[in-house]
Amino acid sequence: MAESRSAPFDPATDAASIAPLFLRACRREPVERTPVWIMRQAGRYLPEYRALRASHDFLTSCRTPELACEITLQPVKRLDVDAAILFSDILVPLPGMGVEVAFNPGPQLARVVREERDVTALRVPDPHETTPFVLDAIRLIRRELAGRVPLIGFAGAPFTMAAYLVEGGGSKSFSALKRLLFGAPAVADHLLETCASTVARYLSAQVEAGAQAAMLFDTWAGQLAPADVRRFVLPAVRRIVTEVRTAAAAAGTPDVPVIYYAGEAAGWLEMAAETGADVIGVDWRMPLDMARRRLGPSVAVQGNLDPAVLLGDPGVIRRGITRVLDEARGHEGRGSAAGHIFNLGHGILPDTPPEHARLVVDTVRELTEGA
Amino acid sequence: MAESRSAPFDPATDAASIAPLFLRACRREPVERTPVWIMRQAGRYLPEYRALRASHDFLTSCRTPELACEITLQPVKRLDVDAAILFSDILVPLPGMGVEVAFNPGPQLARVVREERDVTALRVPDPHETTPFVLDAIRLIRRELAGRVPLIGFAGAPFTMAAYLVEGGGSKSFSALKRLLFGAPAVADHLLETCASTVARYLSAQVEAGAQAAMLFDTWAGQLAPADVRRFVLPAVRRIVTEVRTAAAAAGTPDVPVIYYAGEAAGWLEMAAETGADVIGVDWRMPLDMARRRLGPSVAVQGNLDPAVLLGDPGVIRRGITRVLDEARGHEGRGSAAGHIFNLGHGILPDTPPEHARLVVDTVRELTEGA
């Protein structure tokens, strides 16, 4: 492993025999260019997605393997990204836990979890029973992709999932969640453990079904002070990383990388590396050179262009991409930085012109290929 | 000045002859204990505020000097904080610029500013003409305070003000604002300059009327990537710091400190010191020892307890305060750290028990006094 990381990449001999570009970057192995995909690349900014959604509601699209597969493949075809990510939502496991969810279009939970008895009433679902459609979708997508690019499976991280369960939807100040954390920490711990058990089983099942990377979205982790992140956020993530690794090894795919995306983590980024994840996804609120310095050499980074830059003109987009690539390289040299996956710092905005998404992919390729 | 900063404080000889505790801490001068006040200390969590608001709407309360004075003094009386802050709102100058604002309860602007002609139509108001009630309130409050604690005046920072003008209210992704920044930067610059001119005059007038410190709230600064903060946020702040200083000197009060509060700034905190502000206010998303290290020795810091900690029990609150004080001291010794003003990292939450706010003040005093 140490040798493969430092050896230069030789496309003439290496390209055909080794793992896909995206997976090599996750493992900090040599790459011929910087891989690129886009968070929420399957979604509302794409006319083909809106066309499909005109006749299928959001949850039906998530719960029907053929639809989830079609939507997952849309950006692969249109943008030529280096990875596909399952079309789904981080709240898809909630009904299996006992909490129904509606999307109007933001999520609305049928009930909130705020007392010990609410937590006790939650189930840790068997993903094969409660979300078989997700596993079927993964198998179908893998077949349809036929090796073109790897498929990323994902789940919400326990803290973010707990935030929704306590708040009943989105929130500005997360005061109900924090009232639980600071006022009834034992109940909060029980809830976080229940979410962690659910996510560990759910994400492990995705890997067993064929997901080639496993990503945890911790959108709301940055709502806490660093000491509280250490107390309430990271232990559950660490546990999931370990359990998913174990499941991947048991399934004969020990190399499945785990990606941990933590929003607004600039105040405690070094701690994110302690989760054991292979890749840390970072938002656009910190420079990538600072992120890499603070994360250290043992993890790869994914990010971190402000999604709103794609609302600007092509010159602005190119300058933004150039800056991220420069920072990823530590402002040294040209070409591809080891252990960097280009992405936005958050999901692509619904009013983004699709041709600007394609421009991102093409520009990253142009600026890092063969340099 | 250098001497006063390093000399130990001698309460027997110094206390009566020198500036108030809060102002000395802003200037990094010796203090006998850590001063404390609470962002949004005058507001909805106080029953006496709700009682007054039952018969006066929010804008009327801001625009009536006697009401603004009464509300400003409520937390001084109840909590015994070390500073008063004018009861007002960062959007109070907008009608003078030509944009009416309603509060229901979040702000709703009568129109949005998105084109060059919208910016051209804005006025840079004379605060004596359009917001005389603010200046009258300051004079009245100073009289009523009678030197008990200093009075902080404030304004929204230009970027945050521009965010409201472009979005027309609050926003989740600020995509209209960012579309302007990235799609029409010349228009954005014009808007930011207009806001900077407005704020510079408005805050200078507050200092001339008697505000003893001038605070800029840049709640939304952290929504941009660091390089864009440098481009769009900081130049306007720097200009205001300079102009307020000049106005303060001309008014015979050259020592008025300028406080710059930047939300979600953990990714670019060192740049906040470049604004020239005397004090940097930081939210709870980064540890205060990291903040002090990155800001360097020439500025004071204000913060940074998560407001939601006040929803916990007294033990949780005490532990949270202890942590902030420890971090402010760099984990060395006891007592008061030079150049630290204790505060929350954001406004106090409306559902906070008032006795918990008082507990914060008492605990900071107990843990830093005479140690």
C-alpha cells in the first residue's frame, strides 16, 4: 500500500489492470487525473430528472429500483462524471424505524422523537425487509453501469439523522435537538446509538449489494461546538466506519472506501480524520490547502467548490475550479493532486444550468489530465 | 498603551480612575475579571420584554427612543451584565435607503435589489434625517445608564445587509445573492459600496451620539468561500472600521473600540483580524484557543458559548462556561484571560429561561474574579 501510494502512475501498464480512477483517489493511490463527481448530480437541475418526476413523486422514485436506476444514470450519461451515486435520500430508512416521512418538498416527519419512550419505540430495521428497493436498485445500477464508473452508496450520519428525528424536519437553530443533547444526554445517547445501529446495517447492506464506496452525509454536524462534536457526533461515525469495513471484508470487497462528509466542520476538521474514514468531504467554507494540512496525509479529501459558483459565467467557474485544484495541490506544480476528488462543497443548486455542471467535469479533466 | 497592557491591574488604585471593564477588555488592557454580556440580551426570552411588546410592535419599539431605552435597560437590571447594547435591528437603516421592511416575525423587504438600476435607486441616507430615533435612543440610554455600564451601538455589516437586500429576507442557500456576486460582480460591488457608505455614516453617528463601542454584525459572512470573503466581505468592513475610528476621534472619543462579529468564520478567521477591528466576535463552531491563536495578539476576542447550552441544566451550563474560559486562557492558570469578553456565540434563544442567562453572568464572574 505504501509503495503503491508513492509509485508514479504509468498509464501504459497500469490503466487496464487497476481499480477505477475514483476509487484509487479515495485510497490515495496514483491517478492520471483528478476524478470528479457532483453532490446531488442526480436531481432537479436536470430536465430529464424533472421530466421523470412529472409522473412519479419523490418517494416513489426512491422506492422503485427501475426509477432510482434511471435517475442515478442520468448524470453519468450527461456529465461523464467519474462516479455514480445512488439516487435516494438520507431519510429513506426512517419508515423502517417507525417514522413516516413526507416531502413537500422539504422533509416532514409524521412524529418527533424527544423523550426516552419515543426512542424506545424506534426500531433498528433490517434493511433487507424495510428497504429492499434500495438494495435492488444498487444491483440494477451496477448491472446497467457495467463497470463504466463505480457506484457510491450512502446514508445520513447518525447525528444528522437524529437531528431530523428530533426536529421533525429542517431547522434554523436546532433548539429541540440541542435541548435533548444538553438537557437529557442519556436519551440523546440512546437515540444516537439507535441511529448508528440503523445506519451501520443499512450501509453495510448497500456494500453487500454492490456499492463500491460508502458515503456518510453529516450535514448538520457543524451545528455543534467542537467539544460537543467529539461527544455526540464522532463516536457513532467511528462505529459505522468500523462496521461497514467489517461487512465489506466479509463480502469479499475489503477495499470499499468510506467517505465522511461533514458540513461546517472548519472549526474541528482535524477530528474528522479520527473517524477512520478514508475520505473526508468538506464544504466550501475553508480553503482546501488548510483542510489537507489539518487532516494529515492519511486521508483523501473531497470537495470543495461553492455550488453557487456554477450560477456565474464560464470564466468565474473556471477560476473557481482552478483555485480548488491549486489548493488541493498545496499551490505546487500542475496536474492532479494525490488523494483529491473534485466535487462541490455541497449539493448542486436546483437553478444551475446543466451545461455548467458539464463544464465543471470537462474543466477538471482539462486542468489535471496529463500535466 | 503598551505599558497599560502589560501592567498588572491594581483595583485599589486603578478601578475608579480608568475606563469600564468591558472597554478595557476590548482594548486588551488589564482587567480584574472577564466582562460578560449576551448577544440579544434584550429580547423575547425576557418576560418584561414580552410584556412591553404586547402593546407595541417590533418596529415601533425600535423607533421610539423611550421604548428602545427601556428594553435596552431590561437585561442590565435583571442580569447585571457588563455592557448594554442598543435595542434595535440591523435592518433599521433600510427604509432610509429606500426599502421598507416588515417583521412577521422574520424580516420581509418590500422589494429586492438585483439589478444595477435597483442599486442606483438606493439612497445613502443621512442617519440624522432617517433614523434620528436611534440617535435619540442612544442619548437617552446613556443618560439613564449614568455610567453604570458602557453602551454598545451596532449595525449590520455591508455584506449581511446586502444579503437581505438581494434575497428580500432570510435564505437557506443565498442563491440570489451569490448569483449576483458571481454573475454580476460589478453590480455586487456597487451594492456593497452603497451599504458600506450607509453603515459607515450610521455607525459613526451612533458613536457621535454617545455609543461607547461600535459593533458590526456580519451574520452571513460565513456563507462564502474564504477567497470570496476576501473579495466581497472584508474590504467594506475595513473601510467602516477606518471611518468609524475617524468619526470617533473627531468626536473626542478616539478610544471607541470596533467589534466585528463574523458568523461561521472558522475557515478564514485569520483574515478577520485584517479588518482592523479591535475585537473579533466568533460563533461557537470553533474552540476559542484556536481562535486566539489564529487571530494573533493584537485583537481581543468575544464569545463563544453555544446559545443552546443555556437550554441545559445548571451543571451543563457551568461546564460549558468553564470550557470557554479555559480555552480563552489557552488552558493555562485561572482567573481572567486578557482580551477576552465572554458572550454567547450567537443570539440567546427565545426559549431560554431568564434565570439561566443570569447564571451565565454570575458564573463568569465567580470563575474569573480575583483568581
